[in-house]
Amino acid sequence: MSDYEPYKSVALGTVSTVHVLKSGKVIMGLQEYLKVENHFSWVDKKSIVEKILKLRSLTDESKNSLIVLYEDGHHIREFINVDHLFTPLAYC
């Protein structure tokens, strides 16, 4: 009998970032985001990556978690284990 146990991979959940402009427009795709990236220059990208990594382990395989960045007020909100059809409010 071996002292080693086989590695069992853990299914990680899906985490997405969503950007909300002051106008209330919700940006969910990369191409759309690249057009308004300068509106979110205040965001510390390293901290967002850390949040993504943390939320992946907290998110169920069949669910989705979102990190929502609001241009108005520079707020960041996390929504954990929401349905894939969930859309955040356009205001914080």
C-alpha cells in the first residue's frame, strides 16, 4: 500500500467581472470593456485578480460569481453563487 493518495482535482466555479458606467450601462464583454477601460483607471488590477482567485474556490460548479465595478462612486461589489442569468443592478 502506498503512502500517497491520488490527487483529486477540485472543480472551481466561474467568476466574471462586470463594469457599470455612470450612465447605468452594464459592460459584460471584453470588447465593450476595452472601449471604456479608461473609466476604470482607479481599479487596482492586482486586487481584482486576488478577488477572482478567492471567489473561484467559494463558487459552486453550477453557479457563477461576479465582481461588479461601478464607475459612479468607485464601488466594487461581489455577488457569490448567483445564477448564470443574474445581472447586477445598474446602481450601487
